[in-house]
Amino acid sequence: MNTNMDKTSIPAHRLILAAPKSGSGKTSVSCALMLAFKNAGFDVHAGKCGPDYIDPMFHREVLGIPSRNLDSFFSDENDLKRIITEECTKEDSIMLIEGVMGLYDGLGGTRREASAYDLAVKTGTKILLVIDAKGMGRTLIALIKGMLSEDHEGLIAGVFLNRISPSYYEIISPLIKEETGLTVAGFLPEDKALRVESRHLGLKLPSEISDIRKKYEYAARLLLEKCDLNDILKICKSSAPLIKQTESPEFKETPGIFVSGKPVIAIAKDEAFCFYYEDNIKLLKEYGADIRFFSPLHDKKLPDDITGLILGGGYPELYASKLAANTSMLRQIHDAVHSGIHVLAECGGFMYLQKEMITADGISNRMCGVLNGSCSMKNKLVRFGYIELKTTEDTPWFKKNESIKAHEFHYFDCSENGTALTALKPVGKKEYPCMIMSNTMLCGFPHLYYPSCKSIVRHFLDI
């Protein structure tokens, strides 16, 4: 990638909150810490390591600002640093980045690439270990030493203990500091009020949890009682300064650049369709798109004069009967697609375009009927993990041998998943056909990361 480099070194104060495993409380601790720093007057920014959609929703709910995905499979080192420096523009800016899975868990669960540690190494970011200490004694020290033994770059700078009693914290924390040399930055006790429920794709959405803001306000107050923000701020400030990077635009809007005027893009966004990468929306806007959000659940018609339609992922299966009952919107989308507007649909949006969706209770719900398939819930995870989508011939959306990075995570499957592209797993030799493609449509189960192949955005916007 070509980049123009502004040779200005900026502090970009930041840290990654990582853990030995999933379920350690990273999201609760991250959100509590973000809100605590925000309440203390800092310019706080959020990040999420990896391709997750749901954790950034919690960050946005707490901070009221977008959360950026920092994914070293999707993005190269320069772009990762650019995202950070785009956010951290003030002297009091700090970026708190929530890790993914275990600290060293990357591609295929066996490699470090695309792990939280990989992100830390590529961006020079210090790590605060969040450890679920419930049910452990001195084993905590052995666990921390084991984590340190794999940290060849010396990036682990501190420990935060979750679900530990105040009395035992007072006993074990000085021992941890003495035997590991790490800052023990604080703790949160076991507290039912801090729990967030999960379902098959991860945590429940913030909109589904009553008083979510109050929950994290309570967590932030509790955290301030149990830790010193100055210790954590010191870790943020110990991350390496970054050179401010500005991407060289491949395209600048000029009068008449669009075939039929400024593109107006309708994006489905409501309780059923809410999985969107912030960088995808940002790229569309940078290329001049006029974004109009709408709700397939609640609206009766599409926005006026649209030239493109995006149907993202989410939980349409939870609202299948309501989606089916909104027959006006079903007709609107069916007719708009057949009129020739450009369409991008992924996962839940792909399911919505089918003839029917069969929910876990066996009920068939009529969908848009743009595609002739039937999608239904399976009793196992159908696809999970990173993929790279490729083609061996020129197409309207891709050039020959061009590729786009993507991620899959779905329990539903469809009778017609498409064969237009080949999905390649980055670990091993597994590959399989997927995606339905025409001159105006690109849809399938994979969640696409647009910046990894900008030509699809140019085609979608008819540039």
C-alpha cells in the first residue's frame, strides 16, 4: 500500500487489555476502564482486536463514540498504526483496546498471527493482563509467569485481577509484584451486577440489556475504588510513540466522477441488522457515498433515490416473524434489487434475501425472495474463522487473482450458498466455494472487510 508519511511522532497513549482465555471479563473491565477514564476528563477512544462486532457495540454504548476494529489479518502494520493515530490526536487522548480470546491465540488457534499479541508487537502497544482469579491461589503467579515466558518483546506491563475477593487481593498482589516484577493495577470483585448474558454468537447486544449504562457506571465506580488510574495511565504512556500516518487516497471526489451523480446508499440498521465494521462505513463515506440508514423491521419503505443497498449481519433469526410481517419492506427490497441497484449482503442480510428463513422452532418465515434459497438453523457452528475470498477470472467486482479478507461465524446454513468465489482458510489447505455474484449483486455468509479490496467499493458505488 502506498502511504504518505507525516514524520511527526505522537504519543498515542494506549494499551491492550488481554487475557489468558475467553470469558475472563475483558469486556466488563474494558468498558469500566473506558468510562472511568472518560469521567476523569480524558479523551478516550476504543478499539477491538479482531473481527468482532458485538464488543465494539458495548464500547460505543459506554463512550458514545465509534470503536475501531484493529485486526492484523485484515490490515497491515501501517494501517493498524494509522487507525490508532487517527484516533489519538490530542495530548490527553488514550486508546483502550480490548483483546480477543487468549493473548497468544491467533490463526487457527495455533499461530500468533492475528492474535492480540501480534497486534501488540506490530503497533508497539503495552499489555494489561486481565485474569479471572476466581478459584485460584498461588497458581495465579505460575499462570502469569507462563504468560511472560512467551512475551519475547517485553510488552506485558501489568496485571488486573477479576472476580477476586478484596481480602485475598491484599494477600496475593504483593507476591505477584515481587515474583513477576509487574504492576498489579487493581481488581474487581465477584459481583452478579457485572454479568452480561451471552447467546450463540457471543454477548447479548447492549440494546437488549436493561440499564446497560447504569451497569457500567456502577462498574466504573467500583473499579475506581479498587485500582489507581495513574498506574494504568503509566502503562498507556509506556507504549511506543507512533509516527502519524496518512493513507494516500486512491480516489478523491471530483464533479462528475460518479456515473449517475452522488451515490445514495441505503444501509439496514436496527435490532436485526447491526453488524458493521466502522472502517467499511468510513471508506464508503470517503469515496463520496451519501449514507442513509433504514430499518427492515420498522420502516415501510426504503430511503428515496438510492443507488445501492447494504444488508449487514446481525440476528435476523430472532426477529424473523416481524421481518416476514413487514410485507411492504419485503416488496420494496425485492423490487429495488430487480430494478438493478447494486447490492452487498452478508450473513444475516444474505439470509434476509432468501425465499424463506426457518427458525430453530421449525417455523418457515417468508423473506424477500430475491434469492431462491432456504436458510435454517443447524445444531452446530457451520463456519467460523478468517478466510480470503479469491477468483481465477475477471468479474465485475474482482479482477483475476484479486482477493478480499473476510470472516465467518454462523449457525445457519442456506440451500444455495453460491459458487462465485473460492474461500481459502489461512491455516491448512481447506477451501470451498461461496458467494452469489452478478453484475449488480455480491452476497453470501462471509463478513467482508472492504479496505482489504477497495475495488469492490468502487464497483458498488459505480465509480
